[in-house]
Amino acid sequence: MALDGITLHAIIKELKEEIIGGRIDKIYQPEKEELIFIIRNKGKNYKLLLSAN
């Protein structure tokens, strides 16, 4: 997936609104090049998938 400026701006905006100020509850590594962060903020859990693939 190509990331242009508009897409990157939308991703940053959503992350700021949802997970800034939260705390990392758990980290999973389902694959060699993937991490899943469970982040708790404002009484809700969020999953953030980071992939180096």
C-alpha cells in the first residue's frame, strides 16, 4: 500500500485521537515481522498492528 501525504495525515489524526495518553497493556508477536499492541485508553481497548513486511 502506497502512503501519500493525505493517507498519512489521516492515519496520524486517528492515532492521536484514539491512543495518545493510553497505556500499552500487552504486546504480541504472532509472526516474525509483526507486533500487535493492545492499548487501553478512555475505557476502551485498541489493537495496533505493526508489520515490517
